[in-house]
Amino acid sequence: MESIHFISVGEFGTGLMNHIRNKFPSISTSMLVEEDFDHFFNTLSVAKIYTLATATYTSKIYRQLDYQVYRKRACWIPIVYDHPFLRVGPVLTPHIGIDYSCFEEQLQSNSALSNYRNNVYDYNDQFPFSGPKGYLPPFIGWAGAIFSYVLHEFGEIERRESRFYYQLNVTNQYISREVLHPK
């Protein structure tokens, strides 16, 4: 298995990190906490794949990880619970292809709720650790299963640019593979 570093933010991220660590004990893990934000990204261990799991979209955190991953010439996989959706992916490769900014722009442009989401995301950027407290246990199992599937596909994904992510609507348990469209 490729070297993986799993980063958690908040209770959802930590719950998922513990679940994944039980399944893949060789991965390295760390928790991003508010007090350590300014120094955290400069001290990441070297890995080929980074994963960030959180219950809120926070551009401030995602852009910082994007920059560090670019410098390390690695890739990263966002896992976010953005009610009512649980999203896993895409595999972001800032040094050769799609980065977080491109992904975020496409999410926003395809959303009927983009004004509402912009307000929520602006708030999240001002208060990046203000996300939901707690999570429902099935969300951890679902996110872990989808993440495991993405890792299983990783060799194939690496050979071509990843332009898709998985999205689970937790209210009706409908899962879809969403495609990003090149600009």
C-alpha cells in the first residue's frame, strides 16, 4: 500500500481516522487542532497520499494542505461531511492537475444553493474549528467504505487525472459518482 498520512479535524474526522487506522494500521495520522494551525502543515510527515477528514468545508485549511501537497509533489483526498452530503474525493494532484481551488469552484458553480453555501463557507473560513460536534456512527462506516474503495482504485487513478468524486446523500442513502468537467 502507498504511504498515507490521514489528517483529522473535529470529532467526525477523528472518528473516521480511528476507524481507518483499525483497517489500515500502517498509515500515519495526526489531528489538526486550532491551537496548532499555524505550525501544523509545516510538520507533516512525508507521504504519497494525504487525506483530510472534516465535517465542514473550510477553504483556509484545504488551501493550506493543497499548498503543502504541491510542495511535496504528492496528492490528497478530501473527505467531508457537508450536510446532507458525505463526499470522498476527488484525488487532488495540485502539481500535475486538478487542485482544491478548481474542485471548490466546480462544486459552487454546480450548486443551486451557491449563495447560501458561500455564506456558510465564509463563516467556516473565519471560524475553521466551529463545525458540528459529534456525528452519527453510520457516517463513519460509509465514509470508511468509500475511502477504502478510492484507495483500491488509486493505482488506476494515478495513471490518469482523477476527475470524479463520490457523494452520498445521507438522508436517502443515494450514492453517486460525480464527474468534474475541465475548464
